[in-house]
Amino acid sequence: MVAETSAPKTTPSIGDYLRNNIREYGLLVALVVIMLFFQFLTAGVLFRPVNLTNLVLQNSFIVIMALGMLLIIVAGHIDLSVGSIVAFTGGLSAIMLVKWGLHFSIVVPLCLVLGGLVGAAQGYWVAYRKIPAFIVTLAGMLVFRGLTYLVLQNRPIGPFPKDFQLLSTGFIPDFLYFINPLPGVITNFFALVAVLVLVALAIYYGIKDRRTNDLHGTENEPFAFFVLQMGIISAVAIFLGFQLSTYKGFPNVLVVMALLIALYTFVTTRSTIGRRIYAMGGNEKAAKLSGINTERLTFYTFVNMGVLAALAGMIIAARLNSATPKAGVGFELDVIAACFIGGASASGGVGKITGAVIGAFIMGVMNNGMSIMGLGIDYQQLVKGLVLLAAVFFDVYNKNKG
């Protein structure tokens, strides 16, 4: 009797590993290069604590909406109405807060529900009536923009109560002020400690995942590359955390954004519904034959997008301290571009949360950097369009090469 032997587990070389994961790591490298590029061109302004905070505040709503848009694109659809939903829900929140005098603790969940209902209204026609999402959401973009003008009567409404403004302009308090070793330098010691803890947890779980992969015979990334990757990410995180700690610490919206990123990363990588969305986007007929309710899944992705757009609408209104009829104009293009730059495929079935987040920050850093340099909106649109075209070309080139 011959004993069975398992095939030896091989670890790929760094070169092979990078070639197989060029999309994911190429994006991260591109973001770092773009940040360093604008740091140089702006004479160090980009990485200043105040500007880093502004960068988060200016792009948080794009990141939040990109999480929902990625799921819709992976499912094989598109949503052109998100900018109008942002304006519509922002306008409704303004009326409830300013004119009706409702407390923000009632207004926020109510607007999230309304956003979900808007998404459901559009998702119904796409999922159950099989009308193309492009047409449905194009109609939604016009309808909800018109409703925004009607609701606001073509004029801005504000200002908002201070409690509501904290959603976008508030900061996490310094809970560790009493042990701050450098009170003259660090103004929010809690922010720095939180970053150090998160870095330590990332390293711990990274090592734990490698051990789990070893036990199950799953391929690991080269150890040297793992160490290099963790070292670079830790150094960048600590640097950015220190910069923020010297100003006011973590903006509230950054914490909301981070929690949502963690939640949607879990949903897309570890949950059944996430795997089903990818299966549906890859081959809807095969997914349906395997027992997946593709209509209900499509419906849920649009409901989810409506909720996130409503949240983004309130964040923008809180930041501007006013709801305006023209809020959110063009946001759908920035959100869709962030997903495609982040590696999502126009044909569906491909895309990662981390890629969409990186894509959103690539757009944000370019906008911020070009604004600091004094470039007009004409040049900014030109550059963003070229970057989007390059990202889609890269995606098509990789597919054809494979």
C-alpha cells in the first residue's frame, strides 16, 4: 500500500506574485506616487495636517457612495442618479431640521429610510421589469433633481443645528489628553494611539492569515514581500496619523467611512450575499440556474445604493451648513470613475472595495492637488478624464493579455 503524499506547497517569487496581482498593487503604488508628486508640486502643502483633514472631508462622501456603486457595477449595472439623490435627501433633511424643527436623531434615520425607498423604486424596474439600469437611473437623475428644486423651491435652506453639523465637521475627542507626552506638539493623543493600535492589529491579523493559509495549504505571498508591504503601510499610516494628531485628530466622518469600508469589505469577501453578487455579475444565467435569486439581489444593491447616497447627502449638507438645489451635480461621474479606476470591470463580476476606495482617493488627491496649484476646472476635468480612460484601457489590456 503506497502512502498518499500531497504536492509540495510552493511560494511564488516576488516578481511572479506582483505580475499576478498587478491590478491591486499597481493602484496602491499609483496613489503613493500621485501623493508624492503633488506634495512636491505644492511645496509640501498636500501633507499638512489641515489639508489632510480637508482631503478627508472633501472625499468622504465619494468614498461612501463608491462602496455602493461598486456592488452595482459588480452586479452588472450602473446608477446615474446618485448625485440627484444626494441633493434630494439633503434637501429633505434641511426641511425637517430647519422648517419642521425635528431633532437630528430622528432626521438621520428617516432620511436613510427615504434613500432606501428611492433605491427600491429604481431597483424594482431594473430587477423585476428588466428595464436597463442606465435608462431607469437616467430617468431617476432627472426626476429627483426636479423634485429637489420643488422641495427647496429653488433656494438654499440653512443653517443647521450644531448637533447635525458634527456629522461632517466634528472630531473625535482626545480621550487620552491626560497622558499626552507632547501637549505642545500633539493636540489629540488619542488619534495617534488609535493608529498605532490599528497598525498592530493589521500586522497581527496578517501573520495570523499567513499561518491559516499554511495550515490549509493555500498559497501565501512571499514573506519578504509581506514584510515590505506591512512596513510601508505601517509607516504611511503612522505618518498620516501623527499629522492628524497634531491638528484636531480624527474627523467624525472618517470614523464613519472607516467602519463602512470594514463592513463592506467583510460583506464582499466573507459573506454569502457578497459571493452571490460576484457570481451574478460574472454570469447571471449560470447564477440563476444555481439557485440564486438574481432579481432580489439586484433589488437589494439598488436599495443599498440609495441608503449610502442619502448618507452622503446629509454629510455634504452638514459640511456646507446648507442644502442647495445644485448639490451633487456631477457626483455620479466621480463615483463611477472611482470604481473603474479602482479596477472594477464594466462588464461586471470584477472589483474590490479596497480598489474603489483607492480609486476615490486618487481622484480626491488629484482634485485637491490641482486646486492648490491653482489649476482651473477645465484642466482638472481634462486630467480626470484621461486618468479614467487610462484605467479602463489598463483593464481591457489585462483581459486581452490573459
